[in-house]
Amino acid sequence: MKRLFAKINYYIKYKLLFWFVVLIVLIGLSGYLVFFAISIGYFNLQKNYIKSQIIAQEKQALNSQLLYIKSEIYKNKNQNPQQIINYLKQLNFNKNYHFYIKYENRIFNLNTIPDGSMIKQSVDIFPNMQVIGAVKKGYINKVLNQNLSYAKQLFYKFLIKSFLIGLVVFIVSFVIFYNILSKFDKKIKLLKKLSEEFKDLTNPALKTSCSSDEVSCIINNFLDYSNNIIKIQKIKNALLQFEDIDQMYEAFRKLLKQEYNLFDVNIFIVENNLIKKTYANKIYCENCKISYNDISQCKCFQSIKNGLQSNIQSECSKDYHIVCLPLFDKFYKNNTTIIVQLIDKKPISDSKAIKKLFEQVKDVIGYTLTINIFKNQTYKDPLTNAYNRLFLDEYLSLLFNETQRNNINFACLFIDIDNFKSLNDTYGHKTGDQFLKEIAKIINQNLRENDVCVRYGGEEFVVILKNVPKNVAFSIANRIKNSVEAFTLNGIRRTISIGIAFWPDSCKNFTDCIKNADYAMYQAKKRGKNTIVEFET
């Protein structure tokens, strides 16, 4: 492969100019030949046209002469044939024409001997006599040459024009291709510069130098960069499949090990300089040989040395190279950070590429981590076990980051129980609380796995449907409405009114989505309750 790249580089460097000149000459010559062929074609058309005109004229003249001879014969029809022939020979005929009489299978020339003919016509006189006329070939050629002089002049003019056009095509092609070649050279230099940057972004151990072998350098560095982008996207897509943070960490660890051909990868959750949780097959001490240039990246990990000593195993030795990288540049929450430990039997050259990976996946991991934290009871409504307003504020912040990153949409449902105040007034708050619990259960039972139900306050609930088409959102809302309508608690029935707002179609920001859905819910109340209304701008 390297030999192929070197050969490509040689041809570009030393033979591109030669082939450039050859290409320009061929283009100019092609232009000349095209117009030369057009000139010849035009000349032949003119020649054939003139020839056809001359032949038509001569046929007409010959026919006139034959009719004249015929009239003279009829004048002397009382004489014998030989006398008629002798009489005709005394007449003055056009020397360019040859006339003869065919009588009883004998031929009698009336004027000059023929030199070949291009046109021949005949007239029958008597049953056994026929007058035949022919235009001499030499005469036809002479007339044709005289008339073709103008066509030849046009031909030479076209010939000169075709040469000039070919020259113009050559000059224009030269200018165009020279500019293309100049731009190509600039692009090569730019690509060379970019490839050096890609080399720094991907694999610092890449040996190819762009000063000596531009093509192989560019191709190798671009391939290396592309491969790393593919790895990043593959890992990122795989992590998006997980909602449980423990499963995500395990998958992340295995994917890192697999994609970057590492001996092992461990993940440590560090809080206040103590290891709180470990995701690993084997634990290795940090006093093994560390090859990463910036040793400060491991300082936060070294500070928890005492917390790690109890887990040291016999595999820890000077034969392993260890690099410690924080998944987040700063503490994530509550002095918590996540350390990824890379272990291999050879120096780890992909650490910069892996840092680039961390920049891409930290939002995905951070989002899942936060969602898992939110599952804590701090973010739950104690009565209905639905999420509370505190959760909604945090969740919308995360959702905003995700919509910016992945360009997703969502629907906001604002749900209010119709005539709930009369239920409290009639049956008491205890019954009202029980009814709220059951309504929250019904809502959650009709949601998808990733949807979120929040008790917004009193008898109001907010539902966030992430990445949902409008028809699916309305289908979910209808299921909730119909399920509530069919539900009874000790003979008590209530309905709900639902307002829907869609991001980004009808909202400028997330706060507007809740306000707009709330407004749509009040419109549903005005329309008779127990209905669904979409917010319209």
C-alpha cells in the first residue's frame, strides 16, 4: 500500500505537468479536427449541389438540341435515311455535345467523336431510327471546376477558421486547466496542513511525515482520522441504547477495549477522593509504569491511592502501561468525577484519540447519569410517585442539551382533572389523594418507556413525550383520556382535559412549551372539558 501511495505521489509531482500539456494539446487538436471535418463536409455538400445544378441545366440544353434534330428530320422525311443523315452532318452542333443516329443497328456520328459521357438522352424518330445525344465528360468537368472555385474559397476560409478556433480552444483550455492546476496545488497544500492536524487529533504515533511524501501522508492521516470518527460514532450509538448507568459503564468499558485494542479498561467513580464504585475485571495499581506524557492527568487518581490499595492484585507489574483519563474535565456533581484507566502491554498511543472520544460521549453518559440520579426519591412526588417540579427543571435542562446535540423533537402534554375541587369538597381530601394516585398510575401505564410524567401541582400533570410524531402524541393522549374516563373509584368518575404543545413547532423555548400546553388545556376546558386541544400559534 505504501509503495502504491509513493508511486501516486511520484506521478503527481513529476508527470502531472507533462500530462497537463499533453491534455491541452489534445483538446486544441480535437477542436481543430472537429472544425476541419465540418469544413470538408460543407465543401462536399456544396460540390454535390453545384454538380446537380450543372447536370440539370445540361440535360435541359441537350433535350432542346434533340428536339431541334427531330424537327429537321421531319422536314426531310421524304428523303431516304442516308440523305437525312448527310443533311444533319452539315448542321452546326454544340461541340461540347455528341450526337449520333442509330439506324437499323448501325450508328452514324453527326459531329465529333465522344470522349465519354456523363449525361445521355435519346429521341425515337421512326420505328427503326433513334437520335441519341450525350454531354461530353470533359466539358462537364470543366464547367464543374469553374463553378467550384467559389466553394473552394469557402472551404479555405473554413479551414482557416477551424485552425483559429482550435487555437482559441487550446488557449482557453490552457488557461482553465492552469487555474485548476493552481487551485489543485493550493488544495494539496491545505490538505497537507489539515492532515498534520488530523494526525495530532487521532494518533500521535503516526509516523508519516507530510514534508516528503504528501499523498501517502494525506491518505494515511485521513484514513486514520476517518477510522477514529467511525469508532466514535459506533461507540456513541451503542451507548444511546442504554438507560441504566451501570449497564452503560460496562458497555463503554468493553467497547473501548475492543475498538482500541487495549489489554483492559477500568472505570472508577471517585467522590471526594475516594473510590465509590468500580467497573473492572481486574484492578491495577497506579504505581505501574505510566507512559502518558501529561502525568497531571493522573494526579486526581493518584490522590486516592489508599482507597485503591486494598484491591491490588498480583497482575500489577512494570510490564503494563497505564494511562488515566478523566471522563469529565471537571467534577460532575458533588465532587464526583469519573476516571477511565487504560491498560496495555505496549505504550498507549491512542490516548489523544480516546480523549476526542470522551468529548463526544460525555454528554450521552452525563445525560444517562443524571436521569439515573433523578430516579432518586428526591425528585419524586411522595403522594403519586410521579416526578416533581424539581425533576422537571433539571430534566428540561438536559433535554435542551440533547435537542441541540441530536436535533430531536418532543411533545408536552398538560393534563388537568375536570371538576376535581368538587370531588375534594364532596368526598374529602383522603379520597381526593387516592384518586390522584390512581390517575398518576393510569398516565404512566399509557406512556412509553422513555416518556416522563410529572405532577405539576394540585390536580395538574405534565407529560414529556420525547422524539415523538404528532399522530403518536395524539394517540397517547387519547389513550390516557379514555382510560381516565373509564376509571371509577368507589363509584366516583372524573374526566381530564389535555393541552398539547410541540417542540420546536409551537415553542420558542422549553418554558413556552409548558405555558402553551397549559393555555391549550384551558381552551379544552372552555370547549366542554374531557377533550384534547393542540396549541396553535
